[in-house]
Amino acid sequence: MAVIRGRGQVSASLSGLIIIALVLMLAIGWIGAPGQQLTELVMYLLTAGVLSLGVGAAGVFWLRRGSGRLWLQMTVTYALGIGIALFNVFLTVQLMFISSREFPLLVLLLLFAGVVSLGLGMSLARTIGQRVTALHVGARALAAGDLSARVPVTGRDELSDLAREFNQMAEQLAASATERNRQEAARRDLITAVSHDLRTPLSALRAMVEALVDGIVDDPATVVRYVATMRSQIDHLGVLIDDLFELSQINAGALDLELQRVAIGDLLSDVVIGLQAQATAKSIALEAAIMPDIAPVPVAPRKIERVVYNLIANAIRHTPGGGAVTISAQEVGDGVPTESAATANDWVLIEVADTGEGIGPEDLPHIFDRFYRSEKSRSRATGGSGLGLAIARGIVEAHGGKIWIESAVGQGTCVRFCLPRERR
């Protein structure tokens, strides 16, 4: 603050010296004032300058205290400046240049000019005050929690820029609040879904354990069936916990990707071979159509295998016997052919298509949401934790890729995702 004040005082002194020098140059070159009058002029200017600086300093001190409304401060400043100017003019012309007969006319003209200037200054001060008041009202409303508060933007000056930035800040706060509410709702839904998915197998395990411990079930065949069911429920709990851990890493941006250049055809073939028995058991034709000579892609192999495994297993789960599931891969050199992915070069496009029951249009926008299950396509009765597609999207996007889905009821489902051939 002391540095700023010091600079202000230096600037004011420099301005005074420059004005005196300009007046002297005009007096010598334009008016042609003789040496004696020039000396008197310098004396008058110095005297008037000292008085003006004194009055001006008092006015600046009052302004720095912030007394009164802004428009009043600006009006007083205009009046003070006009008063100082009139005083200097009156003093100078009375003592040096103007005769007593012309002096009243000059006074009248100067007063007229002063009144006009003061009126214009008051009008400008009131306009600026109103705009500042609008910003003040908007800020108070925003601080009170009204995120819809906006201020009018008029003109192209600094106040307009400030109003525009205020509105942008309000929009960002509103967007942040909306996102925070959405995340809070998602958190509540996640807790509810996790509680339900954990409670179901735990309740089944408790009932079967109590039946075995109490001796209600003692038939060897039934005991073996109970133990197998308990093992299945424990496996389900393990998968759910693994999925939750993976999802938490994705949401925290802490997914560990150990990238390697992998032949995508070999990776897909290994997954297809691993799921062939499951498809055969349901009389489903599992086919692969992989374009040869696809260049190696920098991916985390285990993560992409999990994505492909989830997509194919999901397709097999929702395809009736006699249907088909097809996985294909190809290079896309001129951009990804979908509205969901930005146009770019050098992608590998992978597609998993089935002839299953399909997904309704009301469910498609939510199909990648955590724990979302439509009545037909993702019910708990068909298995799965409800996190597979959410995890698949997180893994693909962590690789810099995109994933989307196309489906219609009774016409099957096609899930596509693309991976960049170079790390982005």
C-alpha cells in the first residue's frame, strides 16, 4: 500500500511539472508573453498549483476513506476538479490578461461550462453507481445461495467485463453444485446398491450355515449342494468386492495402467477361446472376425482382456440358444464412425455384437451407469454385479479411447469401443 501511495504522489508531481512546462511553452510560443509576464505566470502557476494540490490531497484523503455512495464520491470528485480549474482560471486571468469589463463574461462562460461538466459527471457517476449496485446485489444473492443470480451486461468497458466474469463465475458455481448433487445422489445409489448386493449372498450364506450347524440338513447330497451353493455365493462376493475396488480406482483416477504394445488379434482370440465352452453350453455360436495385420496397440493387456471378457460374457448371458455372438476388430484410419467418439486418426475399433433380446431406448442412456439394470437386459437373475459396463467404460477411457452401445429390442446389441494406436 505504501509503495502504491508513493507511486501516486510521484505521478501527481510529475503531472504538475508537465502541465507547468506545457503552459510555459504555450505562453512563449503561442501567446508570445514577454519575460516579465512569463515570470509572473510562473509565480501564479506555482501558487495556484500548491493550493490546488492541497485541496486535491484533502479530496483524495476523503475518497480513500470510502465515505458515502460511489456515485456521490465521483460527483464530489468532478465538482472538486471543476472548482480547482475555475479557481486557477479566475486567479490567473484576473491578475494578468483579462480586463475588468471582460471578466464577468468570462466568469459566466466558465460557470456555464462548469455546470454542464458537473451535470455530465453526475450522470456518469449515477450510471456507474447503478451498475456497481447491480453487481453488489448479484453478489449478495449468490452468497445467500441463489445460484441463478445474474447481472445485466451492458457496454464494453471494465464494468461490463466484470459483470460478464461474474455471470461466468455464477454459471460455474451452478454447474459445480449440479455436479455435486449428482455425485451425492450417485453416492447414495451406490451405497444402496452395494448394501443390497452384499446383503443377498450374506443372507443366503447365513441361512445355509445355520441349517448345517443346527443339523437341519444332514443328507450328504443336500450338504454337498449347500456347500457348492455357499462357494458360489462366496465367489460372487469376491467378484463384487474386486469390481468395487476397480471402480474406486477408476473414479479416483488412480487406475494403474502398465502399457505394453500388444497384438490385439491375439488378445481377442485368447478371450474368445476362454469363453468358447460357455457359449457352446448355451448353443450359441461364438465367432471372431479380426482384420489381419493390425499393428500392435499400447494397452494394459489384463485390463483390456477384462473389458472384452465382460462384453462377450454379457452378450452370451443375454443371447438365447441358437443365437450368435460375434467379435471383430479393424483399423480405422480416417476417424471413428460414430457420433459418440470424436473424429481422430489411427484407432483400432473393436466390436462385440449379439443376436439377443436387445435393450430398450429408455435404458440405453443409463446402460454404463453403476449398478444400473433394466428389467430384461441386466437383471440380477441373470448374474453379474451390475458394474461390468461401468468398469469397461472407465478402463477404455483411461486408455484414451471411447465406448458406446447400439441396440434395439428384439434386434440384438452391438457394443463398440476404440483404442488409439498411439498413446494420447
